[in-house]
Amino acid sequence: MINEVKIHRAEPDSYMDILLLADESKEMIQTYMHEGDFHIITVNGRNAGGCLCTYPDSSTIEIKNIAVKEAFRRQGIGRAAVKKIEEFYRKEGRTAVIAGTSNSSIENLSFYQKAGFRFHCIKKDFFLSYPEPFYENGIQGIDMIVFHKKL
């Protein structure tokens, strides 16, 4: 039973395994992992995942990388963690959050919409810059779908 989902700031270097759950490329993660703040997601004191947020401008945060470990999935933990992230940054004066995911990430496309995000734009060919092509659900990841939500 889930009692409480919490977030805690941490250094991302110790959590590459979690970051790799949401981004297939270690090389790409290393280009952005120190551009913002990493938050560990805990449930009942156990490490359940992580979320790395960056700051594209003074009023917006970007959920650059969020992942929940397999054993904790499908329990509402990801959605609860996003709410905690939103509360945290709203208190800091941020007014919007964006998040991007691959066109091939069917579950993520559903997740963000269920969490109240709206389609914002498409970054065409974004994932073609990755060192290796990747596929999810039999679809090659090519374009980034960007979501937006007001805080």
C-alpha cells in the first residue's frame, strides 16, 4: 500500500540507472543532467524513481527526464510525483511546466494527457540526433512531442 510519495533533491550522478529508464542514451543524458535539479521519488521511504527538471526560462520548468522503477509502476506514483514537482515549483514562482516525449512512447503520451498536460508542439527529427536509433511499440523514435501545463 502506498502511504506517501515524496520528492527529495539529489545529485544525478549517482542515479544514472534511473535516468536511463526514461532516456535510452547515456551520452544524451550526460549533456543535460547538470542543467537543472534532480529529485529522487520515494514511496514509503523506498527509492521508486527520479525526475530531472531544467529551466528553459524564468517562469517555466521542463520535466526533462522522469522515470518510475518497474516494481512501482501502474500504482499512480508517476502522477503523484508530477503533482509534487508542480507544487514544489509553483511555490518557487514558476507558472508553467513542459515535458517532451518521443512519438513512439505511447504510454508516455497517455500519461501526460492524464496528468493534465496539453499538446504544445512537435520538434521534428529531434531523436535522429541520438547516437543510435531506438524503437518502442514497433515505432522508431523520431519526433519529440512537447506538452505544456499551466501551474
